[in-house]
Amino acid sequence: MTKLIIETDDNWTREKIKLAIGTEIHLLKKTADKIQNKIKGFEEKYGKLDREKLYGKIDDMELIEWEGEIESLQKVQVKLRSLEEIIFEYR
């Protein structure tokens, strides 16, 4: 769980912080969708990623790109989960 404590009497500041986090969540979701679409394209073309099965059958650079997209998606998902689980506590 991620907990964010904001100590301010200024409602405008609290709302701006919430808006900024909401915007970042939106951008991360769009990024995740784009990456998932790329991965889906690879999977439609070659099936599920199985390095041993695909080795020598597809271009090495394409295989590296596919693996990179999967790694990127995992990183984006970690960031997204972190922001989505924020519980705001106002003081």
C-alpha cells in the first residue's frame, strides 16, 4: 500500500496533486495499452514468446524488441499499480 500524506489547508493544492496523479495514471494506462498492442502483434505473427522455439526462426532484432516490450510493460504496470493504490490522507 502506498500512502500519501498531504499537510495543507489549501484545498486547491490538494486537488492539483490529485489531478497530477490522475493524469499520470491516465498516461501510464495509455502507454500500457500501446505496449500491449505491440506485444499482441508479435503474438499474432509468431504465437506466444518461446525463445527456444523461435530461436533461428525469426529475426534476432525482432525477438529482442519483443522481449523489450514485455519488460517495458512490466515496468509500466508496476508504476501504475503504485499510483493506483495511493490512499490520500489529508491533515
